[in-house]
Amino acid sequence: MRYSAQHKEQTHERLVKKAAEQFRRRGVQGIGIAKLMGKLGLTHGGFYAHFDNKSELVAAAARKIFKEATTHVGAVAAAAPKGSELTAIINDYLSAGHRDGTMQGCLLPSLAGEMARQPQTVRKALTREFDEYANKISKYMPGASDEERRSQARLLLAGMAGTMMVARAVSDRELSDTILAQGQEFYISIFQPRDGRAQG
């Protein structure tokens, strides 16, 4: 059966969306192509109508995850009182909801370790999207220049991702909650401008 271009595009989008969910939940190595396609009611062979290999899918999923995260950050900032956007972003990132929603949210706490072992093509895709994500946050950061704000945003993202990784890893729920709360307090105290406004 020959499918329309629209059907193929819809299937492609479903595949990338499902991959993004499953990679965050199980890791890149935690689910194979056959099982992933089976979750969509598709055949293993059908995968190759969309991607040449799994690495291409991983790169596409990484792009999707970062774009979702960038959109989410924008919504969180827009809903915050003026001057407290960065506080809202930090509190949202280091929240119990983000910790528990392992099929959603930022790529870094779930997959950064595995991404370091992926081919260069995947790592380059991640790097581009990470920079765009940091750029989105940088407008709320303190700093005397755009580059300084971007640098601060990258540092904040790296720190929050590490905090979230540990909060997810420990078995003690109370300790996990404490790690998140202390992380919120620490990063807000370091990065939120004292006058409540981004500087530059």
C-alpha cells in the first residue's frame, strides 16, 4: 500500500514523539527500534522509511525535547510576575512535577550521560539545541552583556540538570524533596538579580 506524503509526515511526527518519551523514560539504550515501532503499531522495517539508523532518530528526538523545553520555559516566564521570571523558571525546573514526569521535561537529567557516548552528529544536534535553550533563558539572567548572560544561563542549566539527576536517583523521597528545595534556594540566590530584573 502506498501512503500519502501527509500520512508519512504524521507517522514521522508520531515516531519522534514516542522516541522522545521512551528515551527519557528508558534511556537511548533501553529501547530498541523494533519495540519502539511496536508501541506505535508499526513494523520494524517501516522505521527505515523515516530514518537511516537509530542515531538519526536520537538526534531528531533530542531536537524535539529541547524545542518543547524552550517553549515551556517561555510559557513559565510569561505567566510569572514581571521581574520574577527567573525565579519561576528555577522553581519549575527543580520541582517534584519535573522530577516525577520522566517522560516529559528537559533532556539533560535523563540523557546527558548517554548523549556523551553518541556519535558526533547526535552530539552536534544536542549542542545546537542546548545553546538555543540557554539563549531563551539568558534574557532573564543578570549580566552586563549578551554573552555573559548566555554563559550564566548555560551554567545554570548544567547545575539544575545535575541537581535533578541526583533528586531522581536517590531512593529516599524526603531527601529528594530536600535536594530540590535546596537547589531552588541556592540557584535563585546566585542568579536572580537582587532588584528582580535582568540586567544588561
